[in-house]
Amino acid sequence: MNRPEILAPAGSMESLTAAVNCGADAVYLGGKALNARRNAGNFDDAELRQAVEYCHLHGTKVLQTLNIVMFDEELPELEHAVRMAARLGVDAIIVQDLGVLAVLKEMTDLPLLASTQMAVHNLAGAQEAERLGCSRVVLARELTASEIGRIVSGISAETEVFIHGALCMSVSGQCYLSSMLGGRSGNRGLCAQPCRLPFSAGRAEYALSLKDLSLIERVQELAALGVRSLKIEGRMKRPEYVAAAVTALRMALDGETPDLDTLRSVFSRSGFTTGYFDGIRDLSMFGTRQKEDVVAASGVLGALSRQAAQVYPRVAVEGIFTARRGEPVSLSLRDADGNSASAQGDCAQEARTKPTDPERVRQSLAKTGGTPYHFSSLKIELDDGLMLPVSQINALRRDSFEQLSAARTALRPHRCAGGPPAVPPRPLHQETPAPPLRARCTLAQLSASLLESCTEVILPVGEIPAALKNGVSPERMIAEIPRILFEGEQEISGQLNALKRAGIRRAWAGNLGAVKLARDAGLAVCGGWSLNLTNSQALREAREELGLTDAEISFELSLPRARALEDSLPIGAIVYGSLPLMAFRNCPVRARIGCAACRKNGSLTDRKGIRFPVFCRDHKVSELYNAVPLWLADRLGEWYDFSFLTLWFTGEDASRCAAVAHAYVRRESPDIPAYTRGLYYRSVL
């Protein structure tokens, strides 16, 4: 059966050492910037070299994270990181941003892994990530066992699954709560974890806090599904946590009973959950860090610290020891990676009393404790009647293993040449007419008045046939594919093909899977804001590789950054609406009060008493929206450089949608007491 690799977090050199010493097959780590845990200790260039040498010596791979969305001014920093990773022989790079992916493909042959931040959660998305050049896809944590199996069997690329650690409430890569509330973006590695603060639904105080995931007892099921890598979350956690998690996972893979009590003691939030894997998405998945959870850790840290200091002998070595009369004594070594070493000593002497026997040689050479080595085979060629001092045998062992270690830690650089092509800035047009308006709405929100103000409307896929019957021109409609589609790919694909036959020409796609579904149906693809396009390289990749005809930029971009983007793809922006902050597969409102009480119109209330709407369309995925809408009608004079502007309607009725659109045509000041300008006029970190 497939034995998946153990992939451990390394937020510091201490955690990396703990992971390697406890038996991790690979570690993932980040540099000082451009990674999704920028608050971890992380590694500067010198420390990264030390980490690669240590890991490669011990037979452990190093996966470097460049898994945040990038701004154009960070391109030189990215180029430096890519060159350093290639020079040091890092084993692979984990990426989120399409622009980062494009730069890496242009510059180097480093293997590329699609981060969970890419929100790959269905087969179409995994196939698209593979087509873009990713040799491994890190799957969304919300998938069930059967869904994982379907994806694994449908692609040639490897798959990676989170097996233990913290669960984000939102689908990864689709959370904007931290950036909107505090200017610290989770998509840029600086999440402030506001979801762990009190949010109430009904009488629950922490409605956005999930228990930690643990599938360690289910590793054989994941192995049977064909999952290649099992990932432990925790680059912000202490080395003892890493030691406990790696040890438990290694024991489970070896068929032993893992020590879950120690694992629970070192860190948990009211225990663990397997809810997503089992498809049981209910209140049992929620939990917080309790006082008893904190107290429990003190009793296990000492033992785990000692365990983390003991070297795990991962590297198997074949050895040949030779002692012939009249010839120098020698020891030759070879590891599974093709590295070899050989040491020689003086000629053996004739024994005067007791000659050295093969067993004595074997015992001396097998003393490899404290090193990463163990003998998988050891051939001893020893003439009878010879005497070999133990010191001589030990010296041969020491010298040959030192040579082997030098060979294993030698840098093995990847190809790295050139750099990303220069991107000309988007020309500024100060005196052009205002960009046309698009309205994202439902059929119930659509009216003749709204169509008078907006040149195009984005409607849910399933509602467009009725809109066609009502006389809405297919040229003015864009089919909205759900940006989160765990279920129903085939159904959506069938609907898109039917819409194409009915005259619809375009589809809105906010996820890699949706892009593929739209393109396969022969529709022009309009990229959504949730693709997180934040730089010129990403726009170019979106046009050339995804085939987008236009795209909404991420609303985490400031206006000056957006206006400076390359003129390679027509771009638009969300300029009105309660902005989406989270996407849930386990709806926190449904878990507390049920769908019947919610009626697709729920809310969460934070510790300040502010109400955040929660809406869903099909009871499968729900979304948390900002408490106040974005309003930019009175500032549209600053948005001439865009090809279109989108009004993102959610809970408004038809008359309100029409009134807002009319206000945007007339560029009116807000008619509501509370609103936001979003992140366009402040810089997100």
C-alpha cells in the first residue's frame, strides 16, 4: 500500500530539528517574507541554508512556502527568494498566487505545489492546478473522504491533505475577515485570527472557532485513497507540539497505536474533530481553547523536549568492510540517494592471541547512535587470524560517515535563469467616460430600472433560463458559477452547456475549478475577485494560461496599486456591496439555530454588538458578509482607469438594488448612515 509522507511544520530551527529528529519525511518552512505565516520565526538566507543542509543530511525534504498574494513592488523580493531557493536546492515551492506561479515557471525548474490557499476543493480545480504546472495539489480541509478519493483518482499530480492541527473557519484563501477588520490579510500571511474572538449565533459565544482537526487514527484510510502527503499544521506552534504530532503520525503509519493523549495535552481546543472528513458538519466540530487545555501541556513538555533531541536514524546505508592480509583496511558506504564514501586505514596485523571476528567488527560499526544513519546491510570481508584494534574500526566508521555527510549536505542547485518579463503600467485616462456598471444580483433583485443603469448583470447559473424567458438579452448576462462548489460539478457543467446553446456567451468564475468548467463549456471567462489577483504577473498568467477575457481585481488591493497594474487584461473592481468575509461549509448559524430558523438570512454578532449577515443559496455553502456596505458612488471620478465596475448585491430587495445603481450613475453621496470605503484607500499588510 502507498505510504504517504509525513510533512511537518517548521516555523523555527528548533521546530525543524524536532520534526526531523522525530521522523518527518519533509518539512515546510518560510523565509522572512512572502509566506503565509509571517509572524512565525521563519528563516533568513543563512538560516535557510542551514535548514536545507540539516534536512538533507537526515534524509528529509524541504518545501519552501511562497504562498501569499504578492504586490507588484514585491517582485524583486520574490526574485531573490526564487534564486536563493534554487541555489540552495530546496525540494519544492508551495504557491498560492498565480503571479508567483508564473515567475517560478519562468525562472526555474523547482517543483511547484498548489497551496491550500488556492482553495482547490473539487476535481475541476485540481485538474486546472495540474494543468498550470503544479506537481502536487494541497486539498481544501473541508473535503470528505469520498471527495478526496474522487480527486486523487482524477489527476496525475500528487495530493496532499491536512491531517492534524488548527482548522480555519473559512475555506482557505477565501477569508477576508482579518484584512477588512484590521488591515492584516490572511492571504498575505498576517491573519490576526479575529475568528477566535467572540461571535455569537443564538447563545453561542464563539461561533467561528472550530476544534483542531486530527485524522491521525485514519491514516490507513488516507493511504488507501492514494493521498501522497499528510500535512501537520502548526508553524506558529512550539517544537514540542511538532515532536508530538510527528511521532504520533509516524506510529500510526507504522501500524502502532499513536499517543493521542500526549498530542491532546500539548495542544487542543476542547479535543479534536474529524467532522469534515466524515461529512458530519454540525455543532460537535466547534470548540475553544480552555484553561484545562493550557494546564495539560505543562505535564508533557519536558518529555517531548527530550524526545525531540534524539536523532531519528532515517538514512539507510549499505556498507562493505574489507580486511585482507597485506592490504589497507577499508570501509565503503552507499546510501539510497547514490551518495558514496570510502575510508582506508593501516594494514591489519597478525593476531598473537585472539583474532578479531566478524561479529566484533559488526558491533563496532553499528554504533551509529546520534547520527541519521543505520545499516540496511553490512558485508564484512575479513581474513582469518587478523587483529584489528577497536580504535581503528571506529576511526574508519567516523571518517567514512563524515565523508558521506559531506556528500549529502552538498548543495544541489536547481536551474535558475533570467527573470519575469517586464510589465508596462496601465495607462492612466483622466478624461474618459465612467466605466460601465455590472450588477451581481439574483432574478428576484433584477428589474427594468436596474437594467437601465447597468450594462451587464451577473446572475446565478440556475436563474438565467427564467431571465431569458423574461426577455433579458443573453448578451447582457453573465452566468455566475458558485465560487465554492464541493458538490454538483456535473450539474453545473450541464447547465453551462445548456446556457451556451441558449445564447449565453460569458461566465463569472471565482475559483480555478469554475474557470475550467466555464472554459470546457465554451464560454468566455470573466474572472472573479476571489481569484485574488493582486499583481501584474497574475493578470498575465490569468490571460495567457487561464484564458480570462476580463477580471475583477482583489478588493484587498489599494486603488493606487490597482491603477498601476499592467495593461494586459481588462480589469474591474467591486465598488458597492457588503463584501464577502468568509465562506463556510459548516455554517455556524445552521449549527446553532438550524436552517428553518435562519431561512437563508442569518447573522453573527461580534463582541461589540455589530451584526454581520450570513447568507446562503443552497444550504451547502454559506457566506459571512461585512456589517456595512462598500460605497464609492461619490468617488467614481477616481476609477476611470477600469474597464467595468461591479455592484455586488446580496440581501437588498429589487427596489434598493435599482436605487443604488441609479445613485452610482449619478455619483451620489451615500444615503445610509454607516458605510465603508473598503481597503482601496488604505494599505493592507
